[in-house]
Amino acid sequence: MTDKIKVGIWGLGRAGLNMHAAEIANYPEQFELHSGIDIDPARNQSLTDTYRVPTYTDEEAFLNDPEVELISIATRSPDHVAHCERALAAGKYVFLEKPLGLNYAEGKKLLALSQQYPGKLYPRQNRRFEAPFNHIQEIIASGILGEVYEIKLCRHSFQRRSDWQTIIECGGGQLNNWGPHIIDHALQFLDYKVSELWSDLKKVAALGNAEDHIKIVLKGESGRVVDLEISGGAALPQNEYTLFGSRGALTCQGDNIHLKYIDPKQVFQKTEAHAGTPSLAGGVSNAYADLEQIKWVEEDIKVAPSTPTEIHSIWSALYQSVREGIPFPIPMEQAVAVLKVTDEVKKGTAFTDV
């Protein structure tokens, strides 16, 4: 029998009930859902009815429960940092939902807390474990696409959304909702070395006052460009991933990857372009193109990274870090780097935090 970690969930909304609590159930040998707390009595009752665990109405009593080792924070975004600090001060491990904070200043405070309480604070950047993201990283590393020079990341929908996640004063907006996931992916693809950033924010369909359409273009020091779009105002979704390389390309939607690349066995002759006048016929079959015929490979494959992973696999990594001392794969410095980008994107717009 493993040494289970007893978890208390702070905040029983969609994230706390439908994600945190439901995901813990996948790891019965590693975690035990012990209790929860929410300001809404109906949400407390939902946790008890579904998981047969007690709930609290008093925050201090919840924090000081000696049986709870780890507090999984899923409260509203503006409360994340304050609740994190209180849980750490109570001697608990903390699993902190995204956005970790509303701005880079809060991110730097979290970094200081992680140093004050070493090994206690874990960012819940769960889409780092997303299977397509990990499989695509493996394809890039394989070299079959050549030098990957441009990556497009999209998460599109069209929603006349009206909850607190659309209101700036509540910490809403797509930058705080989907932004932490996709910006994290972008920074991974650039090895956190960003030389240029361009962005645009819009409110298209949501009923609140926060942005629901994001366009960010990041250029890495390597020259690679990552173009990301997150939108609640895009009625025709594009592929979630599109990659262009010097020897091929890739698209991915859901668990389907489409590849087109030059046969790895094909080595082109060292020829040069000519400055002379081309024939009038033109076309890629003669004067406009290298006369070597490209041997293309085109295939459809299912997403299947070499190490099977799902977004809830972050709980396994969390357990291994707390109980076995294995380094958590998402350092706080990487998670906070997302907030630095978020600050740059919001700067000078109408969507700054109130």
C-alpha cells in the first residue's frame, strides 16, 4: 500500500468539482480526497453527495486540519495568490490552479513563496501533459520535418459566454483562462528565449468586458516563430497545431496528425540558383524549380506519444515529487514566465486588470 496524500480542495466550482476532484479519483493508490470548502453551501453539498467526504465553512479550520497534507486551490483567479500564501503558511503542500496570478508582480511573489517554502508549491499547468503536445515535440526532435521554423497554435470556439470568466474585475478573459496553457506550450517550443512579441486583444462574442480573442506572435532567439490564437469568437475552428519545417509540415486536430515530408532517404544534389532568363513556359516542372523531383511521404497517424500521457497525468508527477523526491517537470520559473508574457500582451490595452 502506498503512502497516500490526503487532499483538501479549496473552491468547488467547475475546476474544483469537475477537474480536481474527478482527476484525483484516477489515482486511488496515491491520493485520497479528504475534504473541501466553498463559499456556496450548495457546492459543498455537491462534493459530499458525490464523493462522500466532509466540507468546511470555516477557512481556518479547513487550513488547520492536521490530516490534510495538500491543498488543491481552485478558487476564483484573483484569490489564487492570497490563498496559496495562507495554505503554505499553514504547512501544507499547494497545488495551484492556473492562472497562478493575474500579473507578473503576483508571479514574482509566488516565486518568492516557492523559495520560502521549498518543495511545497506546485503549478497546475496540466496541459504540459497533453498527448498531442508531447507527440508533436517528439516529431520535431525526430528531424523528419527538417528545421521547424514556424508553429501555429489555435484554440477556437464561438461562445456568447456570460459567466465571471468574461469579467475583468473577476480575473476573467481568455488570457487568464486558456492563455496559461497555450502560452506555456509556445514558450516550450521556443525554449523560453523570446526576442520579439506582437499581440492583439479583442472582445468579439462574450458578454462581459474581458477579451475573448487573442492573437500573439512570439519570435524566438533561434528565429522560430510561434503564432498563437485563442478565441471565443471564431466560428470556424482551425487546426490546433500547424507546423512548417524545411523538409515538411504537420497539422493536428484532436487525436489526428497529418504529415507531409520529404523522404528522409532523399539527399538533394548541391545545385545553385541561376540569374539567367528562365524559359517562357515557367512552372515548377522546368525553369522555376530544381529539376530534382521531390519524393514526398504523406501519412495520417493517431496521437500516441512514446510515453502515454493525459492532462490528468500531472497528478502522478505531483505524487512522485512529494513522496519520491523526483523533480516536478514544471519548475515555478517556467510557470511564472507565462505571466511575464501575459503582462506584455495586456500592456496598453483596455483589458488590464482592475
